[in-house]
Amino acid sequence: MLNPGFYFEAAFVALSAAFSALFVGLLSKAIFFLRALRTYLRRRVQEGPPPPGLFLGRIMPILSSLGPHLARFLPAPYASYLDSLLFSSGMSAWLDCERVAAYQIVMGLFLFGVMFLFFGPSIISLVGFLVGFGFPIVWLRSARDGRRRKVSRELPYVLDILAISVSSGLDIIPAMSRVASLKEGMFASEFSRVLGDIRLGSGRKEAFDALRRRLAHPDVDVFVGLILGADALGAAIAPILTSYARKMRRIKFEEAERRGRLAGEKALLPLILCILPAVFIVILGPLFVMWIDGTFQRLVGY
């Protein structure tokens, strides 16, 4: 005859499995929503708004309507930080600080509700709110860092094209127009924007300063300084651009060597955190269970 405690343990295991499955399902829905939001924003930047039949295409206008109501409650330093982050990540044409704040609040409350449903008023629910609240900021920082890496990768080749064009007798503005006509890479669109600003009446300094603020990269700051300095002094810009492109390639090569040296050290981290604990569990786990079993038998008098 089975021990009555067996039925209690079986019921407890089944109930735990059911709640675990429900928790995993809701958590997967939350992760799907966050990934869908990231895809929506990326598609909107690259291709324009999605078709109206998409789920997020209907949800995002509702979330966006919360932005004007949050504007008067948004602290000025935080709004300035969001504006600078949107500007440096290239999202300022599609998002504003009020809309980002609305996304933060809605996603924070959503994850807080999911965690509160299972864990109640606990620290885990607060962590869920903080994760949802911070996701848009993390995504914008990731977009900004990706944009900076793209600048570091493309700028040496752009400098070579500009140097060759200027050496052939072109001014820097027609040389930039040649880069813009390539229709590939980030600098093609950025140079098109600079040329558009100049056509609309902006001076060279104002147009290049706007390029510097949009990209927010040290190499672009040096590039803009070289262009404006050569333009003011009347110096030949082609040798300067070629020399700076060569310097950037050397720095990238040295950085690649440094990362290669650090790869061996970073490989030790999974070994220490994952493999060694598993080895200790396999070796010491049975001994610990035997020790606990012997101690329990001595306590109950067996």
C-alpha cells in the first residue's frame, strides 16, 4: 500500500509543474512583446511604419498617445538625457523623449503584473518592473553603440574615397556628393543630409557641426575638425585625409590584437562559472546526500 505522503508529494509536484508552465508561458509572452517592440522600432527606422494590420502597428499609437500626458511630469534633466540618447542613436526622427517614457512605464507595469501574479508583493516583482522600465534605454544604448561601431568600420574607406576625389580636382562638397551617390552605408545618408542642409542655406560649419552631433563619435569630431580647419586655412585636405585613414586602420588593428589577447582570459569565465560547479556537484553531491541520510537516520533512532 502506498504511503499517503506519496499522494501529497505527487499533487505538490503536479501543481508546481502547472504553475511553472503558466509562469514560463507568460514570461515568454513578455519576451515576445519586448522583441516585437524592438523589431517594430528597427523596421520603422529602416522602412517606415509597418502595415496597419500588424499587432504592434495598432498598439504603438495607443502607447504614443500617452506621451503628451507624460511631458509635464518628465524631469528636465531626464528629458535632456533621452533627447541626447535618441539623437546619438539615430532615432530622433521617429521617437521623442515623451514616447520613450511612455514605453518605459507600460513595459515596466506589464512585467510587474506578470511577476506579481506569481510572486506577490516581493522584490522579484520590483525587479520585473525595473527590467521592463529600463528596456527602452538599454535598446537605445545598444543602437547608439552599434552606430558608433559602424562609424569606426566605415570611416577609413570613406576617407579614402574623399581623398581620391579631392586629389582628382574636386572640392570637398562634390567629393561628399560622390560618397552620397553610393547609396550604401551610413555615411551615404549622413552626407546626403549635410548636402541638403547646405542647399537649404546652412553654412558649412553649421552643417558639419550638425553631423558631429548626430554621430557623436570621436573620430567624426576629428574628421569635422580637419575639414573645417583645412577649409579655413586653404590647406590641401587629401594628404591629411589619407594620413588619418591610415592612422584609424592602425588603431583598429591594434584593438583587434588586444581583443585577441583577452580572448584566452575570457574563456576561463565559463569554465569557472559553469563547468567547475557541475564537476563539484557530480563528485560531492552523492557524498553530501549520503551524509544527510546518515545524519537523519541517527536523529530518528534508526
